[in-house]
Amino acid sequence: MITTNPFAELAAVIPPAAMQTYVVLMVLLAAGGTILDILHKKSAKYFFENAKRAQQSATRSVGGGEKVGIALKTVGKEVLTSGEFANPQRRMSHLLTMYGFILLVVTTLILIFGYPAEAAPAVLPLLWHLGAAMLAAGGYWFWFVIRVDVSSEGHPWYRVNRADLFIVSLLATATFALLWSFTQGFGAIGWLFFVLFVAATTALFGTVYWSKFAHMFFKPAAAYQKRITKADGSAENLPTLSRAEPEQQRRHSMELLRDAPMDMGLGIKREAPNHY
């Protein structure tokens, strides 16, 4: 079952051209929502203005070769391995969700455009199901265990806000994709899960403007810029933990902290905030 192309069986009822048109529409919705989100929040404008201010505060110049090295480090840590997460559970959950989503999207594109009405190599449907399963595992792990309002603030797991739109639609997409695939050929129940799968996918890509989807594109750029500011000494005009640079202490916005130890306050990292 997991090595069978689910879209090939669907092609007997829905023309491949219709499925391909739907996928193109989802891509356009995601791209349009991302652009609108960037324009509305002025993320790009803030990013470039912040980079310009950082250059004015830089204490050294960063060469082209060093920038390439920083870019590779950013890709290796913040992008490919999510190394910015100090919590190992949060990091693993994020990796499962991220790579599961990538697998699901890429294999969906290959199956719908490459094998819309025929059997595909067994590895492709296998990866499609694996991607959906990884996405569901990472997403449900985050939803029930790791979410800060559940784990640290004591709110019930079923409390949903608009900020949860992205993760809810993401989980619904993975869940109904698997249920639809496993119930194909079972009549009405199979079609019910298919309709829910399409509805969840439409919600996921159609609500990008109101979700955290655009964050996936801005985050690597922000991580790269943060590394650049550390390398050129500007540090986004924030104090660092370097005791060898007295001018860093003068960057504290509170005069009371300017004479305090640079590592003051890090005791907050000793235990998880779960005193609710």
C-alpha cells in the first residue's frame, strides 16, 4: 500500500490536468501570501535597514571568502540541522516536521507531474508516505508536548489561537493525506478523507499571509545577517559576553547593568520555565 502511487488511482476520477492545475494554484497562493506578508510586515525593509546600521557600527571588514564561510555555516547549522534550538526535543521535533514537509511536497510534485496516471517507482510513494508520517510525528510532538503555552503556561492542548493556524493546517494535511491513502477503495470514507486532505492543503497554502509560512524564508537570511554582525563587531549594537571589549558593556540600555558582569542573568537557562 505505501509503495502505491495514490494519485494514479485518483486519476481515474479526477483528470491529471486538474490535479496539476491545483498544485500550481497552491504554489501561486504560497508565493503571493509570502510576498504580501513581507510587504505588510516590512520584513525586507527592516532587514536591509538593520544591515545598513550594522555596517556603520562595524569594527572590522568582512571579506568575500569569510562571507562564503559564514553562509555555509548558516546553512549547516540554522537551516539543515536547526542548531539554534537549545532544547533537544524542540530541535528534533522541528527537524522531523521540516524534512517531513519537504519530502511530502517534493514527492507530491514528482508524482503528480511525472506519474499522474501511472505506477511510479516504489521508492517515490514510499517517500511520500514517509514524509507525511515524519511531518505528523514532529507536528504532534510539538502540539501536545513542546508548545510553550502547553508545557510552560499550563493551557490545555486543544486551546487554539490564530497563531496556531499554520501548525494546525500542517498537521491536518499530513494526517488526512495518510488516512486518504490508506482508505482508497473503501468508498465514501476514502472520499471523505480526500476532501479533508484537499481542504487542509488549501488552508495551509491559502492562509500563508496570516501564518508563519513566510518565516521559513526570512529565518535563514536573519541568521546569516546575525552571524555577519558578530564577525564585523557590530553585534546589532547589542552587548556581547566578551570581557575583552569594554565598549560592549556601554551598549547596555540600562545604566544599572553597565557595570554588572556580562554573564549576569544566564541562570534563567538552568531549568525549564514550568512553574504554572
